[in-house]
Amino acid sequence: MIFGIFQRRRNNRNIQTLYGAIVAQARLPCFYTLYEVADSVEGRFELIVLHLVLLLRRLGTVDRAMEQPLFDAFCRDLDDNLREIGVGDLAVPREMRRFGEAFYGRQAVYSEAFAAGDPRELEKALARNIFDLTDIDDRAMRLARYTRAAASHLDGETQDRLLAGQALFPGPEAFADA
């Protein structure tokens, strides 16, 4: 019984490390300069969601038990940020529901885009969700190139590295001009 406590702490540390990697990647300045994602609350949210979806996609093939705690870390972070920017206690649940719906919608769209045989589906999804466009442009194509590379990179990570919270995303600079 006592050993279960140590296991949960280790998993919690791994989850925090994984979530920290997502946030750190999403905050890289090149996404806002080279990829031209809006440097706003919405733009940052979209990049966190994109990286969270990529990592959850990979964790689904390794250890599904880590998916929910990682999503919970995301929700706690959103809740904390809403309160920090002054959203009132009564409005936080409504905003969290809105963010949750946005997350699940994007997760479904990105999953469908990866499953589609047409690589343009990912470009369309990114254009619509991240750049608020109806058509694909250079920004969406660049970000799709990075997103496919990040998914491939995560697919190549060993199970041990992922479960230890050591998932690393590739440097996005390398895919901005290709």
C-alpha cells in the first residue's frame, strides 16, 4: 500500500515534466516570429493545445493511464491562469467549459487530419484553428511541416523516455524555411 504513494508521486513528477515541456515548446519565440502565430492569449492557447494533442496522441500508444493526468495538468494551468488575469470565481467554470470544448474540438480535428490520406487536411486544420483562416497560406504550411515532424519525432521516442517525462519536441526553427 505504501509503495503506491511513491508510484503516484513519481508519475505526478513525470506528468509535470511532460506538461512543462509542452508549455516551454509552445512559448518558443520562433512560433510568434517565424511562424507568425499571434502572440496573444489565444495564440498561446492554440500552441499549447497543438503540442498537448501531439503528446497525447503518442501517449495513447504507450500508456493510456498518463493521458488523463496530463489533461488534468493542462486544466489546472488554465484555471490558474484565468484566476491570475482576474477572471472572477463565478466566471471561471464557464470559461473552463469553453476551453474544454475548444480542446476536444481541436483534438478531434487534428486526429482526423493525421488519419486522412491528404496532407493538406492538417494544413487546413491549422489554418482554421491557429490562424483563423478559411484558406491555407504559407504560415499554415510551415506549421503543418513542423507539426508532422514533431509527431514523427515523438513517435520515435522510446516508451521509457516518454513515461519518465522526457518527451522532447524538435526545434521548430529547422522547419520554418524548408
